[in-house]
Amino acid sequence: MPIPATAKSSRLRLNAFLDSGFTRPLQPMPNGMWLVYNPDTLSIKQENKFEGEQGASTSAPTADFYASSPRLMTVTFSFVGIDFGSYGLNPFQLQKRREDVRKQLDLFQRLCQRINGASHEPSFLRLNWNRGGFRSTFEARLKSYDENLVLMDRGDRELVADITATFVEAVHPAKQRARERLSSPDLSHRHLVLAGETLPMLCRRYYGTTDPYLQVAAFNQLDDIRELTPGQQLLFPPLESSGGQDR
């Protein structure tokens, strides 16, 4: 369902590019748009892939790791072209703004899905949003989306609609190599929380031990260290206690 004006909502900036290096903005303008979303609908998922073959002289698969899938981000955007105001629907606003929703839906499709003449493929997308004082960025391409027309007028014009979109991460190879090269505990790391992750688990990943989780919680000013929110961004700073530990 769309996000009512009184509900919790945030804005996300989406920009489209012709190249994986995000240096050539989509032309002609506009090459970006602001989108309204409910933070509760934003989730990021990543899966590891394992060999499913059964090992010799065993009764169960060995589950040998062989690859990580690209991260998937799912979020629901709302498009509202009418003003309900304090006293219900305003007929003047209905007449004035009723074409806005279709224009916004068409722009979303052009930025995310349409094949570009210059590159012969859909755009690369950069999504930026702020949450908890941190700015998050997800570089991706549109994988799929579902459009739900919630409310239409008597002329079949869209008044309220929402889109649930799934984006697949598209990291430039050079940037991915840099990420892997900088996976040392003596450097600061930003981490976008995935569903099911805990602070001790992440501390073990970056420091080789769960011991610093209280320090990391204090550094990030976390109110609740027992439950992390998918899409939340954490900073793991260098800690003196992390040196020389096995990863």
C-alpha cells in the first residue's frame, strides 16, 4: 500500500548513468529523481553459494563454498498525486495534480528499465539515502519491479500508485578489488547491515573476535545492540586490540 502523508516516510535519490564507472550521466535530462519510500520496506539480501554434491563416503553434502551472489536491495516507493489535506480530498488539488503520478512512473521506467540508445542496455543506477545520520549508497541495476495502481479517477488516470523494486548490486571491478584489498582490521570499514546480521558477528568478521562489540556500539551510538536494522550503516574503526589476531 502507498505511504499516507501521516506515516513514516523518507526520500531516496536515484540517478542513472550509462557506464559502470558512474561517470556518464544518462542523457537527455532529467537523469535522476527523488523517490518517497517507507524505511521499513527497505531490505538488503546476500547469499553465499555452495556446492551441493555429496562427498565421498558421506551421507550429506559437503557444502563447499564457491561464490557469493551480488547483493539484492528491495524497497517500495509510493507515488501520490492528490492532496488529502486536513479535511479530506481537495477537488482543486485533484484537478491540478492528477497527471503527476503517470509522469513520475514513466520517468522511473525511463531511468531504470528502458534500453539506452548510446549503450544498448539499461542504465546503471546509484541510490543514495540518509538514515541515522549516515549516508548510504547502493550502486546497482534494476532487476524487477511490480507496479500497483492503488487509486484511479473516473477517467482511468492514476492518482495513487506504488512500485516494489528489486535492484541487483553492480560494483565496478576496480572498486570491488579495492574493497577486497582494504579488508584489514587496521583500517576503518563501513558496513551496510543485512538481514540476520548481529554486532558480535560483524566484529568477528572485521576484527577476528567478538570482544570489541561494546566499543563499536558506543562508537556508532547504537540504542539497541541486540538487534540491527537491515539497511543500517555501521562504521568499524581501527582498534588497538585488533592487531595480530587471526581472521
